[in-house]
Amino acid sequence: MTTTATQTGQKSWIVALLLCLFVGMLGAHRFYVGKVGTAIVQILTIGGFFGIWVLIDLIMILIGKFSDKDGHALAR
């Protein structure tokens, strides 16, 4: 039996990566994976204190540790 953390969700890794790269300051990648609350906070803080949060999200997406709202890994 697998745990939720190791299951793969329906959201694409490459789409999340591209959204983070091009419109990450607006929280688009977080809206895409269903994390609406933190996406709104990301907008209000200009990408998480002028892009620091976006940079952390970008690294997390690249190394495969970014998940959707249900904790599922992004599909590669």
C-alpha cells in the first residue's frame, strides 16, 4: 500500500515548472496545483517577499518535492 506522499497526482510537472518560471510572482503554479490560499498570499507578498518564495518553489519543483493540494507528487 502506498502513502499519499508517494502517489502521483494529475497535475503536470512541466506545466507547474513553466508557470513558476514565467508567472511565478503571481502564484500561477500554486493556483494550478490547487493551493489557492498560498497563491493569494504569494500575490500579496509580491512572489513571497520579492521572489524568494518563487525561487524556493522553483527549486522544489525541479527536485521533485513540490506537490498538489492533496500531497500527491506532480506527474512527470
